Amino acid sequence: MPNLLAMSFEGELAPSFDLRCLHPGRTPPDGWGIGYYPGGEPSATVLKEPAPPLGSIRSELVRAWEHLESSLFLVHVRTATWGAPTDANTQPFARAWGRRDWLFAHSGSLRARPPPRAGQLFEPVGSTDTEAVFCELLGRMAERGWSSLGAADPAAIHGWLDELGELGTLSSVLTDGHDLLAYADRDPAARALWIREVFPPYSELRLSDDDLIVDLARRGPKSRKGVVVSSEPLAVEGEARGEWRRLQPGQSVLVRQGAIRLERAPGGEQARPPARTDRRLPAPPIDARPRRYDIVHRTTYRYDQPVERSMHLFRLRPIDDPLQRLHRFALDVSAPGLARDYEDVFGNRLRRLSVESPFSEMTVEARSTVEVLDTDALSYRPLRARTTIPLVWMPWHRQVLQPFLLPEELPESELHELIEYAMSFVVRNDQDLMETLLDLNATIHREYLYAQGATTLLTTPFETYVNRRGVCQDFTNLFICLARLLSIPARYVCGYLYTGPRAENRVQGEASHAWAQVYLPEVGWRGFDPTNGVVTQTGHVRVAVGRSWRDATPTSGTIYVGGAGESLSVDVQVTPADGGPP
């Protein structure tokens, strides 16, 4: 049985905890407890029971009670070493500090309790070594004015745990309801801690052994990513990806909203960068200088029966503005017709073609030479020290931006879940606007599978979120929907991506590519490509923008007479112009 289990999710989840060790015919433990933070509040609720009887009513409560919902859970099953089996000695322990409740649980036993210090702010209620360690840690935090784990120095806390670990086995978990810190004892022979990341989608997911079942989807599956820490690797039943990984002796891990933010190797060396630089995308590459491309976009329509009368719209002329210069553009259409060029309400240049003569095949070829000047994608970061969510817009700004603030029309229940998902990024990044956007962009790239043919033009952002797969259009639609739900104006961009001849994502460069732009206060429209997890630079060529793909699709039209049995082929070639650098 794992006597210590901690879970952190990117949103609230209501798992079922079945304490099989309390079923008839079993030997009950000396006590058990579950701590959690209902409603995302800083106040913790702890359900605990010392010396539980078989068939305990409280154990039935945690198995069946649907209100046991939180983004963070801490579970402990006790074998008494220090103190009698009483409430005062049953973990997890709770203390209030910094306007929040803290929880602490410990797997192992010390040879001696930490010696009390004069003027100690926190004092144990019971007689366990665990509560003494908890009070010592909180006391040191209070002495330094650290009111949360996020405000504390991770190296200092790691050093304290190493120091207290000299007294015995100290594999433990500390949480303030926002962050969760897991520490594995330095002794390789001591009880270990195991960690596993859980990735959706899953309709069933249970973590279990002979004494405990944690059913994450019993009360309805939700697409919640999470991190599980356990003193034993549990069996996993269901569809979740991921593997158990044993923490090294003396290693610590900091988790927030279902994401690993920081890892410290034995001895306190940093194994992963701090959270903000961990999720922030790399700085623009050294060779991000202006680039010039020759682009050929060829689309061919074929019909089993001739089209006798039709109208077509072509959005194939790349945008010309201070960050992108259009040096040459030519559009040829094999079917003759009456053409008219104009600018739409989004600033895109369009050609409208009315064809009155029959054709069985039509080829549309656009040739462009474009110079991209967006060399420093993150140059706007210093303009404001910190822009936070929610954004506040002047009424006239909101009026102009309204088309880019309305999310796609979806059922209210789906929008509610997408709002929770979007807010998990906000919470994880302390309401910082740029960190939230960069985290969202990188997460879609990391955790969603690029799968051609898995979706259609009608696939909704919620379906992409649930199934965690799609193509660039789906990932862009999801990014836009989540941004708008956070009151961040976002628009759809259609264009081209230069990947190079041997790039792994070469397939994205052989067709039109899609990404998103968000409107940032005092900056303007800036691009995020969730398919590749990057901010746009000189590898992205913009052609058209709009509220959604319908406003920016390269070719569209209406067939009035004829045209049965349509087939379509598209070929895009993006090459450095004039033999320039690849």
C-alpha cells in the first residue's frame, strides 16, 4: 500500500478513493487522512480517521461523495511509529500561514524529533516526528517572510529538508494549496517516492493496488492533465499515457496545476530551470535575420462533370506591412472569367472571379516574393514590466476588438470546461499575461498529437481539447478560443511556414499553414504558432487574417451549375530567394 499519495491537476477533478484495506476481512491501518482544497480556495479540508474500523463510514464518504473535488489532493495511510493512533497524530497535518492553509505528509520515520527552538512560532499538537518537522519548516518560512512556496527560495527549502533528513527517513510532501513540493529521502535504502505525469484523453483511469483504488474518471471523465506522487508505483488501468519514474535519493520536485515547474537534483543542484524560464520559449535564434522567400502556391480542382457557372474568392496575396514586405506577386487562373481585386474588412487583398464558361479542371497558381522582417519576436516584453490577466480595455477598444473577443458558439457546458482549462494556465503563471500565452502555446505543441485526417473543418475547439489531436487549424482554433475566453483578443492567420528541406515538420510547409495572433496592450498583433510551440518570426509568411478560418481560407467559391465529383490537390513550395540562407 502507498502510505503517501499526492496529486496535482491542471483543473478541478472529483476522484473516488476506495480504501480496500477497510473492506471486510482485511487488516486496517492505524489511520488514514485525505487533505484537499475545495473550490480552489486557500482553505484546506482534511478528512482523517485514526484506528478506523472495517467498513468505516468515513471511508465510504470519500469513495462516493461527489463534492470531494479539488485540483490538489494529499493522501496518507498510517502505520504508527510515533504516538498513539489519535486525530492529533494522524496525517496529513494542516497549519495556517500567509493567509492560506498548508498541508504536510511524511513517508518514513525519524530517529529523533527536531529540537524545539526558543520563540518557535508553530508548535506540534500531537507527538509525531512528522508534525514536528512540519512546524520547523513553517517556522523557518515565517522567519523569512515567505508566505507561499512560490515566494520561497527552492534551494533553501531543499537544504532544510536535507538537513532534517539527517535525523532519519524524510520522504515527504508539502503544499500550500497552490504549489506542491515532493522530496525523496537521501538514503537509497529508504522508502522511495515515485512520480508519474498523466495525460488525457482518458475515459477511464484508475490507480490501484490491493489496498487502495483511486478512480479519476468515476464521476465523469474530464480532460485533466496531472502529476501523481506516490510512495509506491500503483497499477494504472485505463487509457492514460505516461510511466512511473523513481525520484533520485535527495531529489525534490515542485508541481503546480498539473505541471512540473522545477526539479532539484540530489545536493540541491537545479535539474530543470525555474518555472518562468522553463515554460518561456527560447530566445529568438541567432540567425533570425530578415529572410526573403520565393513562394509558389498551386491549387488544382478537377470535376467529373464540367462546371458551367461559378464564383471564386482567392486570398493568396501575402500581407505587405512594416514586418513583411511583398516584392512581387502574380496570380494566374486557368479558367477565364471576370476578375475584380479588392480589400476586405480585415485588410486582406482578395480576387473575386466570376466564371461563366464550362471547365472540368481549374488551376490557380500564385507566385510571390516576400521579405520577412520580424526578427526579434519577443522584443516587446520589456515595454511593460508585467501585464496581468484580466486585461482591461477602454470601451472603444472593446468595440473595435469585439469580433476577436467572441469565442466560437459552443454548448454552455463545453465553454465552462474550456474556461476552467484556460484558467489553469492563468493560475499556474500567477496571472502574468505573457507567461500564460507562452505556456498555452507550448503546452498545445507538447501534449497534442499532430494527426492528419483525424479531424475535419467542422471539428470544434472542445473536440480538439477532449481528443488531444488534430492539425494546425485545430490547434489554432483551440488557442484562439482559450485566449478569447480570457478576454485576450485573438485572430486566425493563414499563410506559409518555411521548414527547410529536411525538417521533421516538412509536411506543414507543403501546404498552407495556420497560426494565431493576439492583440497585446501597447504592442499590437503578435503571432503564436501552437502547432510548433513557437512565437512567429521570419519563418512565417502571413497571407490573410480573420475571425476564423472562414475569413482567411486561401481559396473558396460557389458552384451554381454542374461540377459533380470534385477532387482537389494543393502544392506549396517555399524556398529562400536568390540563393539566400536556408
